[in-house]
Amino acid sequence: MRIGLLTEGGYPYVGGEGGVWCDRLVRGLDRHEFDVYAFSTGQAQEDAGWLPLPPQVARVRTAPLWAAEEDGVVHGRRARRRFTEHYGELAAALCHAAEPGTAEKPGTAEADRFTNALHGLAELARDEGGLVAALRSEQAVRALERACRAPGARRTAREARVPDLLTVADHLERALRPLSLDWYEEDGLGAVDLCHAASGGIAVLPGLLARHFFGVPLLVTEYGVRLRTHYLTRPDASPAVRSLLAAFHGLLTAETYRAASYLVPGNAHARRWQERCGADRAKLRTIHPGLDATPFTRVGEDRPEGREKGAEREHAGPHTLVWIGRVEPAKDLVSLLHAFAEVRAAEPGTRLRIVGRPSGPEGEAYLGHCRALAAQLFPDEADGPHAVGRNPVTFEELGGPGAETTADVQAGGTVTVLSSVVEGFPVGLIEAMFCGRATVSTDVGAVVEVIGGTGLVVPPRNPRALAEACVSLLRDPERRARLGAAARARALELFSVEQNVAAFHALYLETVARTPVRRPVLDGAGDPQPFAAPAEAHVPGHWTGPTPRAVPTWAVETPEPVTETVR
């Protein structure tokens, strides 16, 4: 089948968010054809170029979200009237709550208003052009002001002042730039069998319009829920700006969740957030991210702990705790250092390796603080009066001496530790599991979901509990071996590239099989056959011949209406 992959700041750009898993997905599904529609987030990203693309990527079309050129079209009176009507409806949806005393569900009227306005603006851009200039015009600001001052508007919207209106109008102009693209043609997104958005938010807009114009089914993957991110941004903005922008992204998310055939969270943590944001539980299909286990195979399959009786190898050198990740306050290395002080008291000679780069200026400052704390807690030690002292805590970066790769670091460690107070999907923890290492982690984000019963989990910000868990594993080599073996088996089963690709392949086929044919095939009586072209017909195989296939019983019992192609 032909898949339209929609990305924002990610694939196919080098270093883009989510680019690695998208690349693995595309390469794994080499029997399908991909058209990539990508938004770039800055000039630096465009200058960095693309990843090497496999042959199944037939076409790449890009557009910048950080800049938009006007097409030179000046709206006439009729087009201006259309714009004012649709933009005013969109603004009204942001400003108004559901009318009291109605039988509608909360927000239903605003959701319908928002969706119709979005489609109306896209149709205007398709028919007339000039949408970018219209969104930047004084006409747009005045329409937004009228909506904020209208009866029934929320109190925070009524309090919006001119600077607030200008800020919101500017944000809406940038967010609605995808509506002006020339992607929505028969030979563009109208030619794909399925749109797959690699994230929520603005990246979904082309998929929503492809569904509106051509009936193309939409699949949305969210490894991090964008709406939650928007709720946490702009803390310094005025209440009016925060309220209106939260309303916009909330309505966009509601329309995304309503229109999508399936929603794919990457873990249970993201799934719970999607449900809180209004996602239909019946549409949710959890597919964990796929990681390449190959670089960790050598370390993972070489576990001498479980093979050598007497554990002579265990006592050949000191125990080593390993921490790998980005250095930033959310990783709570301060608690880890205090926990290590208790570990050293119980198990003298144990060492701690902190391996990672600081994340931005804040990470640099945090790293300096942690270095100072380590020097204070653990004065340099020497084996004798003529030896040079050495601190039991080392701060390193991948690629340095003795730390060429993550697998090399894990190979030299006894126990892998995660001490975060905030964590999404812990990729570093899965890499340790691929290496067959026993782990001690804090109970944050998707950690428990990833670990299962193959590691020890303690509360965050509790150095004593973290230390006790580490000491218990350091003193029990057989338990470490059992947990490490179980962790590797779990990671290979749930978090490998192969399971990720197989799950998406099955979901693609299921989505297309449940979607009505967009170009109706008629039977002898002239009636449309809703599943005349099964999903398997898009995949080379013995089933692609002219032999008619039986319609499944579930399709006969609940036939879905045929969607005509918009011309």
C-alpha cells in the first residue's frame, strides 16, 4: 500500500525528533511505498540535510513551519467575506463554552464549529489562495476581537487586550500554515491509501485535510501527548493568551482523536493521557517504540555471572554502578550521589560512573553542581601514602576513554541505576535490559511498564530506598543474573524493532481493510461494493489475482457508507 508519513521537525531530517524510529519503520516495511510529508522547524534543521532514504520512499515533500511566503493573491469581496465567516467561527469556538441547558455533550458545539471553520479555511485556500496574507491581516485580529467581546465568551477571553489579541493571532497564523499548502491534490495526499502522523499537533493537519477532501484514513502515533505539552508552555503569558491557545490546541486534539481511525500511544503513560484528553478507548492501540538490539547482543549474551560457580569473577574487581543519560535536573543526580554515599558505607570499594552530556546551559550548571557535591561527599582516595588519590565517582561522556559505546559502559557495570523524578519512555533502561543488566529505577513515567518484574523500583527522591535496592543487588550475584536474563528476554520480546514494525504492519492492513473504498466499484446491479478491493491487494502475493474474495461477515452486518472522492 501507499502510505503518507506526516512528520513535524523529524524524519527525514538529520537529528529530528522521532527520526530514528520513523527510519526503522520505513526500512522495516519495505513491501510498502512511502510518501513523506515533512515540516521543518528551522533553517539549521534544513541545512543539516536528510538521512539516507531507502528505495521505498517514493517522494518527499517539505514545508517550513518557521516561515511562510505570501502567494501574492489579494482577496476580493466574496473571498474576504468567506474568510471573515470561517475565521470568526474558529475564533468563536475558542472563546465560547457550550450553551447551558442543551442536551449536547460538553464542548460538542465548539468542536463542530471548530472543525467546520478549519475545513472552510482550507477550502478557501484551495479555491482562492491568499490565506497566509489573510491570517496576517487586521481583518483577522478584528474577527478575533469580536469573538472575545461577544456575549457568552469566557471571562478570560473577554479580558484579552490588544497585545493579547496580536499574540494569539500570530500563533494561529503559524499553526494554520499547513492549510495553505498544495499537498491536497489527487496526485498528492489524495493518492495515498493511509496517512500516518508521527506525532500529534500541527503534523496531523495534512492528515485531517486528506481525510476531509479524499476520505483517506488517518493513523496517529503519540509517544508524547502534544496537548499536555501545550498546557505546560507559556507560563509567563497572560491568562487570556494561555486560555485561547489552550482552547485551540484542545479543539485540534479533539478533532484529531475523533477523525483518526486509530491512535497509537507508545506506552501506558501516554495512553492514560490520551484518555484524559478525550480519546475513545476503542481506538487506542499501544505499540512500544522499537530499538535496535544488535549493538547490545555481545554484552547481553555474555553473562558470566550465571555460569561461574563461586562467583570468582565477581570479586576480581570492585562493584560498579552505572548511570547513563542526559545530565539535567530532572534526572536527580543529587539524590543518586547521596544514595551512593550510603552504598559506599555498606559496600566499600564500590564505584559510580555517570556517563552523559549536559542538556543545554541548565544542564551545564547542574553538572557543575553535581561535580562539586561529589567532591564534597567523596574526598579523593588513595591506596597508600605514595599513591595518587582518585574519586569513586567519575563523570564521563560517551566516546571517551573506556566509554566508546553504551554497550561498552554497560559491559563494565554491575548494576544500572535510573534516578529520575521526571521520565517519559526510558530508552536508556531498555538498552541496559538488552545488555542483560539488573536495574534499580525510580517509579516515574513508563518505568514500571518497561521493567515489569525484571528490576527493582523505588520511589523518586528517596536516596535511602535507592541505596538499599542497590546494596541488595550488589550482595546477591545470583539474583542479579536472574533479573538480567529476564530483563533481556522481556526487552527482546516487547521493545525490539521487529515487534514495532510487525505491529504497525498489522495495524496498517486493519485500517485499510476497515475503510470504505474511495473510488467505488459497482456490482452488476449498479450498487457499490464497500470492500471490493481488500487491503491485501496492495501487497504482492498470490491473493492479488482477479479471483473475487468473500466479504467478511462483520462488514455485511455493519456496512459503512461509501465516501465519494471530492473533485
